[in-house]
Amino acid sequence: MQITGLSNFQQTAFVVTEACRSTKYETDRRAAAREAIDRALQPYASAVPGGLAVEVQSLSLRMRCHRSGLSDLESYCAADASLQMAVNGRDGSGDIKVSATKDVTERAQQGLLCISTMPAVTAAVDKALAEALVELQGGLSGRTGIPAR
């Protein structure tokens, strides 16, 4: 199984609000993404004579931070992850083309420092990937006869 576009999983979220604009929300989920993709799609790749080509087409990350409450005690940030993936292959019936697009938002309570909301970025990326893989498995299941998990 070939995987391209894993570099999309290493990037800095774009902060779209004034609050926390100077904070760098950098994430590198390449290793975790490779492991998740291998685990989820390898059974399908093994069932296709030429294997499968997985393409991580795009991942965009945006962070919105909101200050509220007395002394900003109710402040939070929300990370938006938008992921597009495709899987291609060929079996006896012809071309296999399956794609998935997922948009996910995760929130984190903001403490004294903006960077304390970084787990929201990681969670949004991981959740978008997990949901995209489930959708890809569903599309591959019909072609390979292997049930989706």
C-alpha cells in the first residue's frame, strides 16, 4: 500500500481570531496518521491484486479563540480540521476509487496561556482522520468483501 501526502499532517493551525493570534499551534501527526492508515486500510490493500494507493489530498487547520467570563475564566478555543483523502486501486472488476472529506471541530478550555488549548488541534486532526478512515473502509468494503470495522 502506497501512502502519499502524509506531510499534510505536519502544519501550523491558522488562528482566525485576535485572541491568541500570536500563538503557534504546530502539530506533527505524520507517524500517528501512517499507523492509523496502515491499521485501517491494509486488510483492503491485501485483498486487491495491485494493492491500494492512499492519497492525503489536503488537511487544513483553523483555530478560533474566544475570551469570556470574569477574568476570562470561561475562555476557550475551537480547532477546525478539514481533511480530504482518496483511495485508488484496480481489481478484476475495474478501477476502485473511494474518497472521503471530513470536517471536525474540537474545543478546549483556555487556561492562562493560549497554548493550553493545543490538545484541541491534535484531537481535531485525529478525529477527522478516524472518521475519514471509517468512510473509506465503508467504500472499500463493497468492492473487497471485507466488512468495515
